[in-house]
Amino acid sequence: MNILVTGVGGFIGYHLAKKLIEIGHFVIGVDNLNDYYDVNLKINRLKKLGIPSVIKQSLITTDNFIFYKSDISIKNQVEEIFTANNLDAVCNLAAQAGVRYSIENPDAYIQSNIIGFQNIIECCRKYGVKNLSYASSSSVYGGNENLPFSENDVVDSPISLYAATKKSNELVAYTYSHLYGISTTGLRFFTVYGPWGRPDMALFLFVKAILDNKPINVFNDGKMLRDFTFIDDIVEGVVRVIENPAKIPHKKSKLNPTKAPYKIYNIGNNNPVKLMDFIRAIENSLNKKFEINFMPLQPGDVPKTYANVDSLVKELNYKPNSPIQKGIDKFVNWYLQYYN
């Protein structure tokens, strides 16, 4: 298939593109290479996909990969990509990430996560692409206290703007599935970690701090529960979704009363880890101890996440199988190689 992957310079986008190319698909990748975090990390990910480290033009082609330096929030740039490529599927991973940053810079989230998503899904309609998957987030569950989080839970009370933009994507996707028959699948990712990860994520920050002999801030006094999910497990789930687009269900349901070709899946490890156990695993991997500053819960943060992945297991045979210590060891090994 010819598959458009937006956010291809990002953490999940890079790993997904790499996997899709390995299994024989042709990837058209898009990224605006913004400076939300170190642009060199994004460029070095793309370098692993065959893109030169100095990106002088907006379009670069290799044997099995085309890269566009474009911004999905600019409609004519999205139109150009759709008209130039015979797309079979789109996986929209481009987004302004980060719960806390959405409080500081809300406009960035509206531009990328709402206007950008609308440009993508409208181009799918206009150019006849019937297979769209997209990044949602476990943050849509907000203050939900029903554990584990199920796709059938009501998610109408987001507690961050980031979560609200992701919920809006799910609503727009349902409408387009209903009106135009586009198969849409929303992917609620749960705390993704692994090599080539984002520098603003806890694992990255913690490893950097312990190597620099600096203390770490641990929020909610360490009483956090996270369904940490290794990047390989995430990518495995996304590939299965792309290769098995949503179908019209046999019967109506509360979440799909019009029998649209629409799905939502949790993609998590189905095994939540106490934050303090996560920290101990990093200490084990580096054979060093942290100095910890315990802090209160931050605005917009969710104390607990835990994914019910029964739907993905049953329908697409998804089986996450990366123990937390093994995943952290892989990240630490990558980090030490990359920064030394």
C-alpha cells in the first residue's frame, strides 16, 4: 500500500514508517519539523529512514519513502500531497503533543490538532481515501476512575486542552465515517516509551537527570499509575489497524448508533505500573539512585491510566509483550549510545 504517515519525524511516526517500509509498504511521510523539542532528534530519526541530515528542500524521495517538509495546518500543502500521490491509507500522527504545554500554549493545539486534522480528513473525503487511522490519546479519559479504561466509557469531560482536541478528532471522524463512508480508526495511546523517544517525556527526563546527578520532580507525591507501553507494541497495534480498516458493524451500539465504519481502540500494555516502580527500574538499569523531590499533582495531569485492550486483542490479535524492565533497558542503551 501507499501509506501517508503524518508526524513522520516524531517518536511514533518514525518507528511506524520504519516498520511499514520493512514489511513492504511505500511510505509518504510529512513533518513540519517544529521546535517543540530538539529538531536535531527529529532530523536524526529521518536520517535513519534515508533522508539527508541537511534538509534543503520540501520534497525528498528515496526508493521506498517520500518525505515532505510540510505543515498539515496549511490546507494547500495538504492538498498538494494528496494530489501528487495515489494514497491507499492515511495514518495521522502529526499533533502538538504534551498535556502541560497545552496550558501554556493553547493556540498551537488548535492549529495542529484541530485545523490540521480537519485538513487531513477533508482531503481523505475529497480524494477518495477510505482508510484513515489517527492518534487519539488516553488523556481523553480525563478524571475517569473506572479502571481499566474501556473504549465504551463516557469521555465527555477532558481535563486538558490537549485531551479536548483529541476528543474532537474522534467526533469529527465519526461524522465523516457516517456521512462519507470513510473507515476511521482512533488510537488511544497509553504512555508510550522507548528508543528515540520524546525529550519531554518522563523516561527521557529521568535518565538525563540521573546521569547528570540532578534531582527529579515526581508529581502527586509519586502516587501515579501509568500503563507504560513500549514503542514496538504500539507500532504492532498501529500496523494491524492500518491493514484492517474499520468495517460497518453488524448492529448498532451506543457509541455507533448509525453503523458507521468507525472504531476506537485503546493501545496500551494492559498492565499499569506504579511510577515509583518505573523509577526503580531506571535505577536498576543504570545502577544509580535518584534524588527525588516529591511534588503535588499538576493541573491537567491524570493520576492513573490503565488500558483495557480486549477489543484490539479479540479483533486484531494484538498482544503487547514488553516487560517494563526490558523496555527501559533498551531505552537506556539507546540513550547512552546517542548522547555519548
